Amino acid sequence: MIKPRNCEVILNYDCNARCKFCYHPDSALTQVEKRMPLAQAAASLYKGRKEKCWVAYLIGGEITMREDLPKIVRLARSMGYPYVQVMTNGLKLADPAYARKLVNAGANIFRISVHGPDAKTHDNLVGVPGAFKKVMKAFENLTSLGAEISINHALCKYNYKKLKALLEIISGRFGIEDFNVIFPHYNGMMAERASELKVSVTQAVPYVREALAYLKDSRAVIEDSLLVNFSPCNLPEAVHLMAEWERPSVPKADEPLFHIDGREARIHGLKESLCLKNKTCRDCVYNSRCMGFEKWYADIFGAKEFKPVKKEVPPFPLVPSHNRLKQAQALFRKDRAGDAGAGLAKPSRKARLAKRRA
Ligand code: SF4
């Protein structure tokens, strides 16, 4: 199955929230002066589009802190990206005028962070009173504008037992089909606060199973994989619902990631460079495909939880719909040469100028 390729671009580190589990250090969150220059953002996006990426995935920090975000979204669309995905904490999208501005600029997927099913949990974790209310308002605004919503949810001690309750809201109430339940990176503030926030895979897995059972029983539609930063041995029946555990089948399929200073990396290459494996992994049926588990996790919890899977087990009966993927494939088929990259739009004059200045 052909999947749309992402071009991830880190636009800035500064942020208007103070998430306790952030994988950046606190000092990064005020670095307004270190934002990626507009010309560099244009050059990175252009490079990704030339590599046949379909999704311009704009990430931070909190990218809505940049006044020029609508301009960057427009630039990406002018280069021919059919999808521009905005990763955000959702705070500024509570303002209907701002949400409309981004949608009108061409943003069509909003990946919003929600870290608990209630104001007390979410507001405490993101360090902003009233944040949960604003996120719910952002959902309403974006839904009324016809934009697609995806969710990021990072597991920690304060929320891991509430995963099912959260899904009852995002899937049950808002009908959101695309969400990532993320096992956090124990880096930055998350590492500094590990003694307060940490939760092991073994502690979290029963609640992840409870949440999966809820999705199955409620006949929820899920777009794609929903467990991020898990290894197959953590939940062998849900390997088909995991993302980012497997090496790309061919290295050149790995997707580009542009750091704030313009350095280019590869998503899976970067992830694998952060991973370890046990000697016993060689006895695991997933060994040749699995990238392992994060060093940062092992520094805190050790590596004993990662035990070889001797035999694959039947998959949990929850099947991704790939509705969004099917839409993307329809775009793919429309492309004149049957290759999304062949449809690379000539960048606008503004994009060409920005690229030249980069
Ligand atoms: S290879 Fe190792 S880390 Fe990966 S699933 Fe198997 S035991 Fe777990």
C-alpha cells in the first residue's frame, strides 16, 4: 500500500504552554530568536516536495507562536503539497478567527495535543489553566470549518489510567478517527521530572488494552496505527496498530525531517539512533524489523520488560479504516504520471525568492 510521505519541519521551539512531560528542556521554550527563518522553512519544504512528500508536517515547539505561520502554510500549498498538517497544543485555535485564518491559508490537518479527559488532568499537565476548555473549543471551530483533526496523547503517571475516558471524548463525542497514544521520550523536562511522572510499559499496558477494547466495543473508526513508541513485545496482539517501531523496508523510503537550523535527518534513522536492543532480541520474531526501545527509557526503567516474542499472535480485532489514506490515494491516481512527485507544482514567486535567499 502506498502511503503519503511526510516532510517534517521543526519551525521553532518557543511555546505558550509548559508541558511537564515535554521532551525539550525548559530553556528551549523561550528561544524566540532561534526560530527557523522563513527562507529556510521554504527551502526545507521545497526539498521535501522534490522528494515526493505529500504532507508538509509543521512541528515545534508551538508553531502558532509564529506570526508568519499562515504564510508558511500558503507556501507549502503553493509548492503542491495536498496536505499541510499543523501540530499544535490547540490554545490559539480556540479563537475562531485564527482557526479560519489557518484553514483559509490551506492547513487541512490539525494534530492537537490532549493529555487527559478533564480540565484538571490536562491543565495540570500542560501548565495552563483553562487549556482543556480551549482545546474543546478548538475542536468545535475546526470541525465547523471542515478541517481534519488528529490527536497526540502522551502517557504519564497522571493520565495513563484515564485513556479510555479520553477516547470516549475524542472518538465517542467528536468522532475523531486519527489519534496517537504516545509512550513519551524520557528526555528534556520528561527526564528531569521522571520521578514524578514516570510510568512503565508494564504499568500502562493493561490500560491501553482497556482502551483498545473500548474502541472495538464502540465500533469506533480508526484511521491508522495509534500506538507510538511502543515495541511489538510490549503488546504483541497490537503490532498492526503500532507506528514507528519498524525500519523502512528500503532506506530511501525513510522520510525527511528538517531541524530548526536546516539540518536534514531521516525520521526512522533518527529514531533508530536513539534505540537499544537486548541480546535476547535475536530470538524474537520481530528482530529483523524492530528498531528496539529507547535508550532514555532504559536509563530509567532498565531493559527487562523487552522480552522476545517467540511466535506472532492473532491481531486484536480492530482494523484501521485508512479513510484518509484512501483520499490521498485518490489524489495519487489523479496525478498525471501516477507519481505524486511528478505533480510538483512550480513554487510561487515568493517561494522561489525565499528558496534563493536560503
Ligand atoms: S526485537 Fe527486542 S525490542 Fe523488538 S519486539 Fe523483539 S524483544 Fe522487543
